[in-house]
Amino acid sequence: MNALPIVRRELLVLSRRRWFYWLRSGVGCAIALVSCIVFAVTWNVATKQGLGAPLFYTVTFMSYLVSVLAGPVLLSDCIAEEKVAGTLGLLFLTNTRSHDIVGGKFIALAMPAIHCLLAAIPIMGIAFALGGVTGEEFLRSTAALLNTLFFSLAGTIFCSALASSGRQAFGFSLVLVLGCCGGMTAILLTWPKAAFTSFWLPRMLASPGLAFWNAPDAVYSANPSAFANAIGISHGLGWALLAGAMLRLPFCWRDQPREANSEASYEKCARATKQRMTDPLTWLARRRLGGTMAAWILAGASVLVIGGFYLATGQGRIDGMAVVFAAYALHGVFKVWVAWVSSRAFGTERDSGALELLLVTPLGETAIWRAWLNGLRQRFLIPALALVAFDLLLAWNAAANAAGGFGEVSIFFLTMLAALIFLMDCYTLTWTGLWSGLVARNATRACVRTLMFTLIIPGAFFLNAAIAASVTGMLTPGSLIVFALSWFIVSFLLDLILGALAMVRLSHDCREAVVNRS
Amino acid sequence: MSATADMPKSEMIRRSMRCYVLGWWSWVPLLGFVMAMLAFADFRAVVNGMGRRWNAGRTRLLLGAWLAGIGIIITLLTGTIITLAILDSIAHG
């Protein structure tokens, strides 16, 4: 068993990294800061017996989001990139087995996420000490969060073993994790009496989200066995995914022969050659960035979920705010994806040396980054516009059917602001992602750097304020407009500042960045 | 042929300065929207044509774009307040 030496070595490397220390400190400080804001907003509204409840639910929800996204962000590259670089086969030449590799990578790469979660748990403990949360609820929520993190990491490592590239692994794992922890749970909770909920498969897939949903006392007391079942099933599912990754690994490192004899592949080659001859840079960018199908699938899935929530609201099953939060979350996923793809765009070329070769040609760096930007635009622009058009259509319908007052003007107005910011965020993320991908050490760091100031900081601040206000009953139509307007102004200014900076840097310092990096 | 050769250096600096001036003018409510669009057009043209050459007006160019963005917010807020006031006056006769 060589897993322990591998784990020991990876942990020693991790412990010497400066960013790991700052990550732990930074996450703890950020959660403490957010908690102070939430507490300051809610202390005079909450009862003395329930002083800690808004803080507890806010921190728990944030930790849940971190746990869900930790897997795709941290682990999607771990096996897929070894396959691309061809080093996985070399690992198997040594005295290592698949469980050593999977176990070593899993433990070492999961450490940053575990430490982030450990930084959040003491804040949840403070909320428990303030009152309004029972000890059992605190323990249940902690168990559900740790279990969600385990499932997310195990699911991602399984997807990484299946996929042929890091980008594909990220896509697969995002679909799996968000589907199980968000989408499937939301569907089961929205339509509890639908025929498909009686099957074991949807309930099993939704178990990580159901465990988190059943943790609070109010839900747990109604059906105590549901929480234990969900925790047990999702934990077993996590181990099954890890076992699947171990079984798959010995068969996935060999190069497969390419089938090029069929008529379709010949036509595809001919088309690619024709395009290569007319515009080689655009061809290369499109080849690296991939087709538009996945963006359309995500946009279509978002339309289905938001539409389903909207219909459920019309029938009085759920509150209207659930549609807003669902739309916000799905738009967030789309933006994270844009940031991920754009921040990886130059990284792959830089690591393979293709970017350096391109820069010695007479094409010029402007032509290069413009080709990548066009590739990103071709991939994401039309699906993003279609999603925005659907949002506006829905808002128009909601405003037309509203009973007057707040509903008539505000719904459409707020949706329009959100749509504008969504498009601006996507545009800014493409520029900042390209620049970060050029200067950052690896793709994950580039993605985190891209997302930090554009999405994570303003999103966490306003989401927390909204959740806290909603828990304490302060989220009235009037305060919602103030929230939305201040969020719009802050996001707009951040997009403007970061986007303009990235444009000027990319256009002027592109070559220096590549040279200094390599 | 590189796209960076499209814009002469004098034109690049002139446009950077013009972007800065237009950025300030875009703070005029409502009318400033046109100025902001012109500032963004100058910003984009310089970014596309700048290449690796040193631009003496680089800071002004950035400031111009940021000022134009703030100008757009001012115009949007003013427009929203005016629209809501009109709707309110229509609703209450």
C-alpha cells in the first residue's frame, strides 16, 4: 500500500505553500466579516432566544455552496491532466496501484476545501452559542456539510477519471454535483407527489441535497428518518464513486487509436482543413475552446429549471423568491463556466509552448488574443442572449399577471437590471479570464483570481444580506429594490474597472506576460 | 500584417485624451449617455490598435472609461427616477 507515502509527500508539499496558509486565514476572516455584517443587520430584529439563527443559516448556506463547488474547482484536473500530459502511464510503471493514486490525490487535493470548511464551523458554533439553534441541529448541519464535501470531491475524481481533458472533467463534474446537490433536490422538493419520486434512483441521486435540507429542526422533526437515510445513501454513493474512479483508472491511460476511415470523419477533416487555411488562429481557438453544444445544454437546462419553478409559483407551491434565487444560482453557474473556460484558454497553449511559437510569427499578439476572444464569443454569446431573453419573457409575463402595486413595475425592472449585469459579467469575465490565464501559475488559480472580485466578493456580500433580511422578515418589496439597485451599481462598477484594466493589459502587456511566465 | 500598425501613435494619444474628456462629459445626466458611448468607442479603438507600443495617455484612457461608466450609472439612475415619477403621476392622475 503506497497511498500513505504519496499522501505524506503531498501534504508536506501543501504545508510549505504560502497560499495554503493565506487561504485558511482568508476564508476564516471572510466568514467572520460576513457574520459580523449579518449579525449587525439582524440583531435588533431577531428575538433574544433566536439571536444566532440568521447567522447560523447564512453561514451554513455559504458553506454548502463552497462544499458543492469545491470538487469541480479543485479536483477536476487531477487525473485528466495527467492523462493529457501522458504521465499517468509513467505512474503505473512504478510500484503504485490505482487506489494509491486516487487515494493520494483525493486526500492531498481535498485538504484546502476541508480547511475552508473547518474555518466556517467555529463561526457556526458561535451562532449555536448565541441561541436559536440546538446542539443536534448544529451537529446534523456539520455532518451534512462534511458529507456534501465528500460527495462533491468523490464525484469529481470519478468524472476526472472518465474524461479525456480537464475541461471535459470540469463540465461532467459540475453537471453531476449541481444535479445531485441542487437540481434533483429542488425537483423532489417542488413536486413531492409526482410519479417519478417513488423510484429509488432520483431519491438516491438527490440524497446529498436532501441531507442538508433535512438538517434544520423544523424539517427534521417532521420526518427524522429522512435525514439519516439521506446521509447514509449519499455517503455510500461517495464511496461508490471513489471505487469507480479506482476501477476505471487502470483502463483509461492508454492512447486510443483514432478512427479516420468513415465518410463523416473525412468530411469533418476536410471542413477543418478548409477553415484552417482561411483563418488558422480562429480555427485553433475554436478547437481549444470547444463547440457551442455544451453552452446550449446549460442554457436549456437553466430555462427548464427556471420555467418549472415559475410554473410551481403560479400554482402556489413555492414562494416567488425561490424563482429569483434559482435564476441567480443558475446564472452564477453559467458565469463560473465562462470564467473557467476563458481562464484556461491561454493556459493550455502556454503550457504546451504553442503560444510562444505563435508569438514569433508575424501575426502579432493582437490577432492572437482577438481570435481567442472571438472563439469565446462564438461559444457563449448566443446561449447567454437566449437565456436573458427567456428571463425577460418570464418577467414580462409575471409583471402582466401581477395583482398590481409592486408586481407591475418592479419585477420587469429588476429582471432587466439582472440581465444587464449578467451580460456585463460574462463580457468582463472573458477579458479578465484571458488575462488571468496568461499570468497565473495554473488554471485553477487563474479561475479563482478571475472569479474573486467579479463574482465571489459582491455575490457573497449581497446574497448574505438578502438571506439575513429574508430570515428576519426584512425583505420587503421596498428593501428588495434597494438591495437590487446597490448590487447593480457595485457589480457594474466592478465590471467596468476590472474589464477596462484587463483590456488595456491584454492589449499592451500580452507578450511580456508570456515571456515572464515562461 | 499586424493590426497594431493600423493606428498611428499620435492618433492613439489623441484618442486617449479624448476618451478622458468625454468621460467627464458623460457625467451630464441623460445627454451624457452619448458622450459615454463615444468614450467607450475611443477606448475600444485604442485598445484594438495599441499593441505593444507605449501609450503616454494610458492612465487617461483607463480613467476615461471608468468615468464614462460612472456617467452611465448617473444617467440610468436619473432616467429611472424620472420614469418612476412619470408613472406615479399617471397612476395618481
